[in-house]
Amino acid sequence: MSKKHEMDEILKEVNKKYNLKYINENFSEPAIGSIESIEGIVDEFYISIKKDGFRDYMIILNVDIRKMKDKDMMFLNNEKIDMALKQEKIEKLFKRLKKHVEKFKSANFTENYIELEIGESAKDIQQAIDISLKFLKKEEIKSKCALCGKDDSPIEYTIIIKAIGKDGYHLCDSCTKRKEIELRRKKETAKEKKLLGFLGSLLGGLVGGIFWLLTLIFNLNLLLKVFTLILIPLGVIYGFLKLGKIVNKNGITLICISTIMSVWFYRLLFILIAGKLNFTKAGYIILDNNMIIISVICFILSIIGGYLAAVGSSTDYIIKRFGRDNNTLFVSSNSKEAENSKEILDIKIPASLIDNFEMTEKDKERMARNIEKIKLEGLPFHLAMPVSISESKAVIPNKEAIIKRAVAMQMTGVVSELYNEFGENAQENINQVLEMFNQKYGIKEILTDEEKKYLEKYTDDEIVQTNFNWRYECPPVLLWTLSLKELTDLNTICDFRKTIEYFMENDLETLMNKAELRSKDEIMDMLDYLYRLNWSAVELRIRPENHNNKKFPYDESIIHFRRLALEWLVQPEKSIADVEAEMHT
């Protein structure tokens, strides 16, 4: 995927001062071109500098302006006014940059990061960074995740490849996992609705083509003919989006096909209507110069429009994360160190993992079994990493509590779909679905405050929406613990529609009669195995060079969310949000 070459001269000059990590990735599929940047930490701020186009450079600084301190704001209780005042102060920074940085071009910011566009000048890039850091430190602004504004989990440079454009941000592990599950959901949606989108594009092309046909029949002026011709690719794109919802690479191809089909269909229809169809005149239709020009123009318009539609539907194609060296102990299954476990075990591991933690004999046996299992799979493993929770501390709830929690998480997943579909107008549908689930399972009584708030009021916060959407992955795991369902392989996401149907076909009493809770040993074995697989996945992702660039054979997000469900199961007194915040690999 990647191809190394000499660092861009401007980035090289800038990096003499900051000594950041160089990133160069050449993505052949599906994006065109490469991303070249330097990234790292400068004065406790996460920063990246990306070559953007031929002559511009994009600086991204992670900030959390919500934590900006200001004596003039300390008595404000209005959150909107407070944020507006903070944004006004950031605007002052931008004015200062515009005044002092010669090749300053533009600036943008959110609550969690600042984006600066600077021209081709290493000196100006350095000056922009220095002015910004001085301002941010003076205002006591901290640097955290670019999406959620938190630092609850490790933050690393992450590239997100879209239909057009390649963005690089410093994201925490939690946000990366959420983006990954969002990506998988979008891919599944695009795959499922591809044929619907194609049908919609044909219908849209037919509608747009009618106007073009009328201008041909009545021989209207050239301007009208051109205008109505443009309606064909526009109609095709609109139709695809209306039924297909999301445009990806295959969607762009289908849009191009539909456009050409629509143009030639109306060309043939015009000839039939005009009574000019003559097959004895060889090549009359195919070799018509005007039609060739028209076809090429429409094809180009459909490509451009298709890519813009892909950007508009927020289709991400690839998420790649870059780690940095740290002192975590690891052992590759193919390494010589694996043959000398005594030497490895003498190495100290971070105290935060073992303080106030005592493993039972069963925990130690479980740990040894799963390490051996992962070793046989040819994956890296951590010889001294204890279990995530000791069996002596684990408490598994009864069948009723597990069923209700599974249904509640399924319910919030359904609500996320309704919000995505209907936005603020989804409330009536949500109330109907909630009542339906509540009648069967009595889930209202076990909803957390976080879940109640989400059900009661729409939010367009992407992080919150994704946070609830991925919970679709958890109910099937809880059904597995009750011996009601078998788990799919670690590369296949759950079929949430079938899970919804399963809950609708049954009720609490029926499932309690069917359910047989698996043994504590079996549940703890599965949890520990997923925990160690989770560590292997992260290790291969952030330090591939230590493992011969070996690819992780499973879907990391599936492992994460299955583990999350089981982590909650053995400590049910905590909310699932708190459980995830405490998870580590």
C-alpha cells in the first residue's frame, strides 16, 4: 500500500525544527494519489502538517477550546454564549496569523481542532505553528482527540481516505473504533442498496431526459438543449442518492453507466419519433459526431457529479492508524524471544495494569491457555499481561437482566437508524418502537440516563450517533451467553435485522424459558481470548515493522465490541459507557 520516497523539501525544512514522524502513504485503491505529512507532539500539542495539493500545506492542531479558561467567562451559565466568546478569541488568533504570516491563506476550527492553510514556505509554516502554540498555551488550552475532545484512550495519527480527499487527524482509540464501525455500516448499506440506487439513477435519468427530448423534437435553441442535457446526469445522481442513500466507488461507476444509457435511450427515442431510423445507413447512430461529443460531456459530468455526491454522502473508504514506539512489552509468535519466556517475564510491565490486582489459579490457567491458542494462530502475544478482570471479582447477572440489557442496546441501535433516516422528525416512530419493545421486555426500567436522554431528544452529534449505532454488535454476544444464538466468525458483522426480528418474534418470558446461561468459566475464557486478540490487533496495527508487516486476520472492531459486551456482563453494576472507558489493550 505504501511507497517510500524522498521527503517533500518544505516538510523536510519544517521538520528540522520539530523532529516529527514522517508519513508517506500511496493509496492506489480507491483514492488517487498519496498522503504526505509529518506528525507528532510539539509542546504537548498534537500536530500534523500535510502537503495539500501542489503548493499548499495544511496544519492541524488538536485543541479543546471547551476547556479554555477566561475570567470574563467564569460566571456565564449559557453554554452557547460561552462557546461564542471562546470562538471569538480563536478568531483573534487567526487575525494575528493573517497579519504576521505572509503566505497565510485560510483558517478553520471546531471545538477540537484548528486547521490552517499555509502557502509554500517552510518559514511561514514554522511561524504559524509558533504563533498558534504561544496563543494556545497562554489560554491554557489542552490538546486532546480531534473528534471527541477527550484523552481517555491512546491518541495516534489516523488517516481517513474518502471518495475525494485524504484527511489526517490525531484520534483516540475509541473514536477510531467508532469510525471503523461506521465505515463498515456504510459499506454494508452501500452494498445492500446498490441495486436500488441503480434503479433510482435510471428513473432520474428518464425524468431528466424527457426535457432534452422535447428540445430535440421541437428543435429549440442550443442553450435550452445544453441546459436540458445537463439535467440527465443531475437526474441520475439525484435518483441514485434518493434510493441508494450512499455513493461509493461502485456507485460512481453505476451513475456513469446510467447516464450514458439514458442519453442513448433518448437519442433512439427521438429518431423513432422523428421517423428517421434507417439501419441501411451504416453507423448512423453510433458514429454521429454530435452524439459522441454529447456522450463524452455527459460521462465527464457524471464522474464529477458522482464524486461530489460521494463526498456529500460522507463515504469513507479506508481508515489507517499510525502508532508510535512505547515501552509496552510484546512478543511476536515468530520471534526468538518467544522461546525464552523466563527472560521475557523478568521485564517489568506498567504498574497501572497490575496495581491492586490479584489473579486466581483459574485466571493464570486461563491466561496460559489463551496465550498458547494465540501463539498457534501465529499472532503476537503479551506474556505478562494479566486477565482484564479476575474471576474472583466477576459477577454475572441473571438471565432476565441479560435479556433486558441486550434488548435495550438493540433498541438504541434502532433509534440511531431512525435518527439517521428522519432526523428531528423521528420521535413518533421512536415512541412506537420503544412501546413495542417495552411491552414485550419491560426495558424502560433498566435504561440508563444516557440512553433515556438519547431516546428523548434528537442530536446531530456524529460521535453520539455512532456511539449508539455500534451497539448493534453487543446483543448477539449476550444472546450467545444465554445459549440462544451462536456467534458468527470474527470477520462477519452481526445481521442486526435478524436480531431485531428475533426479539420481535419472542418476549421476555419465552426467552427466559429458552435460555440456558453458559458457565462462568466459558464466559471468562471467551472474554480473555478476545482481550488478548484485541491486544494483538493493536500491536500489529501500530508496530507492523516488528512482525514482518503481518496482517491481523480478523476484524478488529468486531473483537472490540464483543469484548465490550462481555466486559459489561462480568461487571453489570457499571454502565456500558463506563466499561468501555476503562477498557485497555
